[in-house]
Amino acid sequence: MKAIVDADLCTGCGLCVDICPEVFVMESDVAVVTAEIVPRDAEESCRDAVQSCPVEAISIAD
């Protein structure tokens, strides 16, 4: 699976980084994806990050 952040929607709240630091980091006040493919052991926390994003800026592609 692959995580995608829409930088135009991201408000930089940092929840995704708190929930899934294996996949997300903050750069210039927006979240970015650091893993091209989400590691298997981080898939659940990545899904949690998607669900927790207050502006729905994160999506997942299989």
C-alpha cells in the first residue's frame, strides 16, 4: 500500500506524524510521506493516521 498526502489540503496539525512516524514527517509545515511503500508493520497505524486527519488530506492507494 502507498500513502499520499495532499499538500494543498494539509494544515500541518501533525497527527499523522504522531500516529505513524514510520511513514510521515513534517516538512515546511505540511506532512510528507517518507516511505514509498508503507511497511507491513506500519499499515494499521497508517490507516489510523488516514482516519485521524481532520481535513482528509491523506489517502491510501493499494
